[in-house]
Amino acid sequence: MKKLFVTLATVAAYLFISIFTGWWAVTWIIWVFYFVYIVYLVYQDHQ
């Protein structure tokens, strides 16, 4: 459930920043942070 909430929050932040600021080229950074977070969670689950 936590992963779902984080995913939805990430999508909302991405859309908010992209649509209201027009920074489509910069918002890829959000997905990089999201990727690192998911990798961290997967790593923790396997320990």
C-alpha cells in the first residue's frame, strides 16, 4: 500500500510541476528519485 501511495504522489507531483510550470524537460528528475526509492525498497525487502 505504501508503494501505491508513493507512486500516486510521484505522478501527481510530476503532473503538477509539468503542467503548471511547463518544465517538461526538467521533471525527469522526479522519476530518477522515484526509481532510486523503489530500488531501495526492493533491496530492503530482499534482506
